[in-house]
Amino acid sequence: MGKINFEKPLGESKKPISFIPYINGSLGKNFIQDKTLNNLDYGLDVKIPIGNSINVDLTVNPDFSQVEVDDQLVNLTQFELRLPERRQFFTQNSDLFTDFGQERDAEPFFSRRIGISKDFEGNTVENRIISGMRLSGKINDKLRIGLLNVLTEEDRAKGVPQNNNTLFTLRNKVFARSNYSFFFINRENTKDYDFVENQKKYNRVFGFEYNLASKNGQWKGRTFIHKSFTPEKNDKNTSFGLRLSKNSRKHYISMGGSYVGDDFRSDLGYYRRYGFIKFTPFYQFRIYPKNNDKILNYELQHYAAYVFRPNKEETFEGRWNISSFEIKYLNQSTFEIKQNIKRDYLYYDFDPTRTYGATPLPANNFYSSTDYEIAFSSPDKNLFKFKTGLQYGDFFNGTKFSFKNEFKFRVQPYFNTSLRIDYDSIELPNPYPSRDIWLISPKFQFTFNKEISWTTYIQYTNQSDNLGMNSRVQWRFAPLSDLYIVYNDNYITTGSLEPQFRSINLKLTYWINI
């Protein structure tokens, strides 16, 4: 592509300051506590441009009632699920704030941590956001800046302190496509609370990262080092990692390793475990058939993971070896066969079915398993598309059969629907629980015209004995100004269908430029 040359330098464009106030009225009932909930909330978002490349976003008493609900998921692992961020305040320019560390194992910042807390009994409760500020943009062609600050509300009755949550980062481009970055994360109580342990009064993390991307795109890599600080002395408070990969037409090879110290903590991060060393080699070989008008390529690949816990009595936590053969067709459909070989050590008693009152699998034991998967996915370009897969094999000291399906159909541009059906049949020897787990979630989206749309999402899983429905009508009556009607209904399905919570929201937002 060529370059455009102007006779005179372009001046800075004038961008308006935007105010987006909202008002939200809600009616609801908590059937478990037999309480009626009637609220009238209001708040304000402000967007302030600084020059051509930096924006400041302010929010006071933000409300996320119109945001699409989270997907319900079946969890058969020992670790908590990582649900994606959907709140608009946190998703804009999210790469600048979240692209740190190593996914799943060492993420120092995970915005979903902001807005939740633990009460006196250790239950996860909502921690309302009072205000927030986000500054993001480019200082020059190479340097980007990001600053996020969010203040949450205290709830002394539940033992929830008020916290100030901050992330500051700088990212600078070097060479052709590489960059390095620095970040500072701080979570700190705004007051001295007598019910907060000294170790939990604040948590700070400093980090430096380098991301490699060669000019020809073949070499990619990342190295990072993070260090955390808490009120009490911690010696093993460092985390670091390295990953390097090379990709060519036929071969893709990568090697990664990470370490997180026993005393390292990031209260605003996502870590499935602390105090571990992990190695993750991966290799993929591609075969491109000649004179074939249906198949793009064949892919053979193997992924392995080895995890060690140096400060545990049993230092080897386990290994995963995943081998697969995949066919990619020219019409974008795929077919895959996979073998999973696992060996896991349980440090704590664990029930993978999460059955209330059941006998968990005993700790201090190794569990080895081998299972097989077969899956097919139709082309994404089709108006009707589907994904289906079967899995069967060992599961801890028993067996598991899984059948997972997803169907999507669209009539452009008026209608989209999807249906997800997952089934897991787990058989464990007595006295451990066996269970058939279902997850069923249909979704419907109607677009009546450019201004009005209606989305309904129904979800059911018998792992948590929960049936939920979220229905949302959106009317964009003016540019970037909306009226939402949101209906939520939630039921317990144990035995009979009993309501838990029901609400309806009417939310109005209006965009004002000055």
C-alpha cells in the first residue's frame, strides 16, 4: 500500500466530550429469603478525548444490568472456571490491560475479580462498584499507555471492605512487530478495618514483559517476570515464564515454561494454583495433499504438560499428553480424533460430580486415565452449522462418556438461534458418586429493524440444579442511546421447580455530546 502525503500537516481533530447518564428502575423478588426488591438507580459515564489518540472514560455508580448473562458451564475439574469479561467498561482496549502473563496459569490481572468479594463465611458475594476511571491510548506511534482505577463499596455486615483497585501500564513497540511492557497492580483497603486480616489489607504486583514477533511472522515468544508484595514478609513472591515458538508451512513447534512461587499472590489475577513449575512442549506437522479439491490439509499434533509442586510432600502433580489428528476441508469444516493420557495427584479430597453430601475421592493419591475423542464441525459460513463430539474413557478411578453438541441457525439479518446440549455420564465405584450431568441452553435473537432487537437466553444444568432465563429487549431510539427492558427468572430444579429469584429492569441511557 502506498503513502498519502499532505501539502500541510493535519491539525488535531476536535472530539466532543460525551456524557452518558442512565436511570434504571427494577422490581424483583428473592423467593428464598421472601424479600421484595424495588430499586431506582442512576449513574453517569463520561468520555473525554485528550488529543487524537488518548481517551479518558469515567463512570459513577455504573450499572451492568443490560449486559448479557454468563454461560452456565459444567465443571468437572478441581479448579474454578474462568468466565469472560462482558462489562463494556472493562472490555474496551482490553488487550492493553489484560494481555499479561500466561493464560490460565499466571494471569496477574483478570478484571472479573473487580466487583466480587468474600463474606465472613467465605461465600462469593457482589461488591458493588462506586466509580471507575480508565485512560487508554497512544502517546506516540510506538508507546501506549493505560490506567484503570476502580473503587468498590464496603459492606461491614458481610465483612467486605472498601477497596481501591488500580492498574497502570506502559507498552512500547520495538523492532518490526515486538514490544515490551511494564505494569503495576494495586488492590488496597481504603480504611483500617478491624475485621480484615493484616495479610489482606493490600496486594501489589509489579511486572515486566517482552513479546517477540519476527518480521516474517515465523518466530513468536514471550518472557515475563512478576513480583508481588503483601503486608507480611514473603520470600517466594516471584513469578516468571518463557514461551518461544516457530511456525512454518509444515511445522509448528513451541516450548513454554512458567514458575509461580508459593508466596506469590495477585488478588486481581487468575491463578489456578500457586507454588508450581510447569513445562508445556507442543509440536504440529501439516500435510498438504496435492490435486485434492476437498481437503486443505492434515494436521498431526501433540501437546504435553508437566506440573511440579516443589514445596509439597509429593512434588509431582501430574502430566497431560494430548495427541490428535485433524482434517481441515476447503469448505472450512473440520474432523478431529484425539487421545488424552493423564496422570493427576490429588492434594485434597475432591468430588468431580459436585454432588451434595457425596463421598469425595480421597486425597494423597495418583489417578491415571486414558480417553478418546472424535469431533466434527461444519463450515461457519453456512446458515445452519453445528459442532458435535463424543468422548469416552477413564475418569479418575472410573469412566466417563460425554456427548457435546452445538447447533446454530440464522436468517439474515432478522433471526439467530443456537442450541447447546452437553451430556456427561460419570461412573465411579462405590462409595463415590456416579452421575448423569446435563447442560441445555437455547438462545434466540430477533432483529426487527435497525433500532429494535430482542434476545432470550435459557440455561439449565442439573449439576447445580439450576434453570435460568434472561430476556432483553433493546431499542436504540437515538445514536448510541438505548432503552432496555430486561427480565430475569431463576429456579431450583431439585425435586420440583421452585423459583429462586425474579426481576424486571427498565433502563434508559442517553448519549450527549458537548
